[in-house]
Amino acid sequence: VELIGYAATEEELFLVYEYAHKSSLANHLHDPQNK
């Protein structure tokens, strides 16, 4: 999953990732098959 961009303020940070159809960022980060 590719990081597309981000936005940051003094209080918050937002990360924007590509859309993963029928999946999630957590699945890509923690699935042993993706390593």
C-alpha cells in the first residue's frame, strides 16, 4: 500500500494511503505473506 501524502498541524497528523480494495492497511502491515 503506497503512501500518497500527509497533512500535519500542531495537534494532528493525517496520512493518506492508496485505496486497497477488499483489504486494509492493517492487513498489509501484519500479513506474513506480504513480507
